[in-house]
Amino acid sequence: KQWYQRRVAITAGGGKDVVVYDINKALVSDASESGATAASSPGDVAARSSVIVTMVPSSPHVQAVFEGPDGILSHLKEGTICIDSSTIDPGVSKDISAKVSTAGGLFYDAPVSGGVVAAENGALTFMVGGDESRFSEVKSYLDLMGANVIHCGPNGNGLVVKLCNNMMLAVSMIGAAETLNMGIKMGMDKKLLSDIMSKSTARCWSIDTYNPVPGVLDGVPASRNYDGGFGARLMLKDLGLAQSMAQSTSSPIPLGGLAKNIYEILCLDEDYAPKDFGVIFKYLKQK
């Protein structure tokens, strides 16, 4: 909520007229307090905007936002740039892109990475797929929210990169969680073990930036009962999308497949499923 308000305030403060819609009315109210104008639907946003940024949980949500009753496509203006930062099936993204193009707009997939800390600091990485001719204009808007905005090629490529990243992230988080759990049970101090590993060949983001052990780092989900952050269910969704990509390209993913199985089992338990994906540490610890 706080990072959302800050990004809206920065964008509005930069001379941009910001129109927002969300099914969470409290977020719309917060955005309005930060200088945005509330819209009544995705279609209402489209009617008022020349650049639209969307971010929703999954492929069906994106389809509903664009193609549903009073969706974006129902009121899309000629020349509108649509930037979708959802992590979804690249095939669905390409289909939406074609429909936006038919309606006279231009579509970019631009999934994000960096987690809550990067979002709060405006330091997200955007992986962008789409027509390069207007990428500089797209980048000027995403620069208001991120530190790295990278063109990855044609539509769908941003999502390919994001799914590769998240599969690797899941594997590394499980590895960090099981290793730290083992070391702590062998008597190592959790902070000392994490510090040494963050300076050694095991160093990774899951240890030095987003450590899953409570009390090691401040400001990360592990230190607030795994609330907030990137949900375990969302990680499972992304692993399923990555597995589909692997199957379509005959790419073996033994560790990616195992990571998906682990998160599938974890998400069967409602004590863990709603939590940040770093809760895998707590899950393993209690086994």
C-alpha cells in the first residue's frame, strides 16, 4: 500500500495526470489522496488515458481487464500504449497484443522483478517485450517506477525472461531455506551463517537481500510473519507457466519441476499458501 501511494504521488508530481482503477476500493481511495483520479472501470481508464499500465495476478484476470464488459478494449483510443506488468502465459499476452493492435493501440508486456523492497524504493526491473519503435516512450513511464527498464525483443519476450527468472528464484529460495535450516539446527547463529554465505560462493538474492529466516534482515516478509511480499500461490502459478514453456520447447527442468512440486505441496496448507514464498523456510523447519 505505501509503495503504491508513493509511486502514484511521484507520477502525479512529475506532471502526469494519473487515472486509477482497482477492485480494491481502499487502494483507489489511497491513490486519490496521492493525486490520482478514480475511474469506475478498466474501460473508464481507457477512455481517459493515452498510456495504460495494468498489473493483475493471472492470465484470466488480464483477459477480463481487456476483453470483459467495460474492459479496456471497449473504450481504447487510437494510438494508446498499453503496458501490462502481469506475469502471465506469453501466448495469452500475444493474443491480447493482437487485439489491442486491431483496436488501434500498441501493447507491451512488461513484467517486473525486485520484490517489495525494490518496489518501495522505486528500484524495480522491468522486462519489456514489444515494438522497439516506441520503447523509449514506454521506458519514460516505467522509469517512474523502476531503476532498470530493459527491452527484451518482441511481445512475449519480457514474460519469457520473467518466467526464467522466477523459476531460478524458486530453486534458489528452496536451496537457501533448506541450507539455512540445516546450519541453524547444527548450532550455527542464523545471522552469522547468513553473513558468511552472502560473502561466499553460495551468495544469492534469497540470502543477502530477501533472507527467509526471521530476524536476519529487517524489512523483508520473513521478519513480519511472512506477510506481504510475493505470495507462495503466485510463485506456484509462475512455476506452472515456466513448466509449460519448458514442455513446449522440450527443455528439461529437473530442478524447476521439483520446485513446482514442493510449492504445490506447501500451498495445500492454508497456514502457508497465503504467505510470502520465503515461508518455505518455516515449512521445512517444522518438518
